[in-house]
Amino acid sequence: MSQASLAQEASRRRTFAIIAHPDAGKTTLTEHILLAGGAIRAAGAVRARGENRRTRSDWMKIEKERGISVSASVMTFEHDGKRFNLLDTPGHEDFSEDTYRTLTAADCAIMVLDAAKGIEPQTLKLFEVCRLRDIPIITFINKLDREAQDPMALLDEIASRLQLDPAPIWWPAESGNRLRGMVEVATGTFQPYARKAPGAADEPDHPEALPLDQAGAYFEEGEQASLQDALDLVREGYPTFDVNAFLEGHMTPVLWGSALRHFGIEALLQAIGDWAPAPKVMKARKEAPPETRNAPAPEDITIQPGEDQVTGFVFKVQANMDPNHRDRIAMFRMASGSFKRGMKLKVQNTGKSLSVNAPIMFFASDRELAEEAHAGDVMGIPNHGVLRVGDSLSETGLVRFAGLPNFAPEILQRVRVKDPLKAKHLKKALDGLAEEGVTQLFRPEIGADFIVGAVGQLQFEVMADRLGEEYGLDVIFEPSPYAEARWIAPAEGATRADVEDFMGKYRPQMAGDLDSDPVFLAKTSWETGYVTERFPKVRFLKTKERG
């Protein structure tokens, strides 16, 4: 395929993530975007191979029981001549690391706000991640079918707390039981709101849009004139949407609606198709093969989506999506090239060659065999422990993308299995979950207990659930004597001997992580500060980059 054709294929891809505080309606919005895009016939029902298959972006048992997303999932569908790759992320803050990794694969983010609550703590954290990665943001203010804050107050909060210029694309006509519809700011077109029972099998049939001055039948006395006055104020008081300012991260287009009532969803999907960026140029490094002696220094390069060579990186590994097959899937975001089933790709940091004979395209836990893929696509690569989060793959094996960081856990606990005869099975299961990034695993140099680290308590509950469901292991988590974990490395100007001197003095508190890199387990935060001051030639790191 020519570079022009490759560039054209890349240009029709839209790879985006949905981010939100828990309970903002993110998973419901995901399903209704799929409904609007023609990928499903009703929220939760997938149209594939002529059958209706029941699926949701929440596919784990614990997700279905609790009604929350705890694992990122990928959904691919075609609509209006474009290919959409939708990345649904966990909203719960205990899974922020999984969300961060998923955002590395996204070119755009849809920020979902609850119309009654505005910007919440987790929304703010996720926004900061997007800002760090220069990811443009489309704002969708959800739950208009319930009583909402004043719309201008919501926009002012976006401007003040996020330092973004909000550009309203639509404007709501009231909310809750008084919701009449919404009007397009630029054209004055009014979209009436139709009340529909939540969970209805068929797509809600909202009345056709019409000019606001012809929509009197939808308003009570005085409401139409008030909406027109508000519209005039909005046009005067807020900036007109500028695509370049949006792509540069200075402006966010603001849309409104109700995911549960399928209101405003078509407008959002059109906005994603029209404004979300196609796959962008990515920074990378060209490195010599691992076995090369006297290798030249790495070279900074850029990867164009239209380049011939297939390149990309693994941002997530998920095991046992299909319990019947004990599968292990690496989610691979393509950065360039045209992939064909059966191609061989090389892993940069190990030099291993991988024949990709059964690649898959995702639809939550459902999947279809992928014959080809292009820049911007997210492809699943089945493997048996060959691929890890952060691995870079290419045809030459020389391209390395910026690594995905591991963050120091906030909670450390011991884990043991109730049946001592299954201790070996526990080690294998913990290794597998740590490779997925579910939790972090530390092996103390002295002692036989495993130390598991997580951001929040819910991660341990998910881990216990998966160990029981997928591995048949009944485990017990116990408090550990450690409060913090820090990776250690030589400070600038120091040597490995300086690190080994520290490790010798604190041997009972040293451990190795999944890569056997040294980790110091501190009993208190005070101790972390103490050793940092006492050993200035050693760096105590809160993050570690792998890739």
C-alpha cells in the first residue's frame, strides 16, 4: 500500500477515550455512542455476524455485580466513513494507573460531567493527565434529564478550574422535568427533547430539529423568549469554537445531553468524527538490537502515521477475558504502517520475533479476527507471556516509544493462599496479574511472603475475586509492616557501588519487582525521608518507566 493510501487510512481513524468521575454516566454514554454509531441495536446488544450478542464494556463478574468499571476495554466500529476506536476507562480512582496507560493510546478524550455536580475530584486528576499528554478534550455535560446546575456556572467552572476556554456548541433549554430540548448556538436550530422510558429497547425517537422561532409548541409562555435571551448572552459572552485552539489544548467544545435518554448522543458522535484528531506523529527512539555490542547511541526520531513500517506499543495486557480459553491478550496501539494478519513483529527490548497469526479487534469481551489494521487502530495480540505493558513492537525491532510508567503503590499488603499446597500456583497467578498491571508485586530478599502493592483498597478486592474465579485460589490479604515502596537507582555522579552499599545496610527491607529491579520498602514515610537525606548518592523513585 502506498504512503498516500496509508495516510488516508490513518486520517479516517478516531481513537478516543472516555474519562469521568465515578457515577457520571460514562459506561451508559459508551453504550449509547455505540447505539448511535449503529454498532448495537439496543444498549448492551451487539450486532455481529448476523446475531445479537449480549455484551457491555463492563465484562468482568465484579464489574457486573457492582456496576462500576474496573478495567479498560476497547470497542471498534465503523460509522459515516470513519473508523472509531473507543477506549472505555475505569472511573474509580483506585484504577487511575490503568486509566493513565489507556490515555497513552488515545488521540482525544471525552470528558463526561454530571450536570448536577460539575467537576469532581477524579475528573480533575484525569484532566491533568490529558494536559500532560497534550490530549484535546471534548466536554459532554450529562444527565440533563435530572435537575442541573446553572449552565453558565458549569462553563465558568470549566474555565476557572481547568484553565480551558469553554465553547458551547449546544445550549440546554432547562433541565429535569422542565427540560424542553437544546439549541445549537451557531445556527439557532432547536432539538426538542422526547421523554422516553430509560432502558427502552428501541432508539428513542426525538422529534426532528427545527428553527427556534418555529418551536413555540414545545414551550410554555415566556420560556421561548428566555431561551433566546440566554442564547444571545452565550454568543456574546463565550468564544466561538476554534478547531486549532481545541487541538492545541486551549479550548474545549461543550455539548449537553442525557446518555440514559439517548439525547444529544448523535451530536456528540458527529463532533468526535468532525473534530477529534486523526492519529498524530509520535516521538520515539531508534535503538540497536539488545544483543548488539558497542551499539551506537539511541537516536531520537518521529513516527509518521503514513510510514510503511508497522510500529506501535502495548498499553495494556488482559488475561482471561475468555475464561474458557485462558487467553492472554496484549492491547497494541498502532502508530504507523499497514498490518496484515500473519506478519512478524519484533519486541524492541528483548529482540524476540512474534508471528501475529490470530490478531483480534475488540468489542469489549467480544472479538473478531483482524485481517488488517492501520495507524490509530487498537489490536489484540494473543501471547503467552511474551508481551508486557510498555513493550514497543515494529518490523525492524529497533523502534522504542516512550515507556509507560509504574507508580509507587499507596497500600502494601502481604498475600498468602489458604491451601499451602497451592503456593506455586499463587506465585504464577500473582506474576500474571502483575504483568497486566492489576497490582504490583514485590518479592522481599529475606522471607517467603509476597508483598502486593496497589493504589486503593478496591484493587485488592478485584485481585481476590480474580484469583478465585480464574485461578481457583482462596487467598488472604494481611497488613504488611511496610508503608511505602521506592525504586532505587544511583544519583547523578554516583555509581552502582553506592546503591549496593545502601542495599547492604537495609537488606531486610529490600525487595525485587517483577523485572527484578531493586525496591526499598519503608516502614513509614518518615523513614523514606530519613534515608533520602542520609544517602544522597541514591535516588528513591516514585515512578519507574518500562519500555
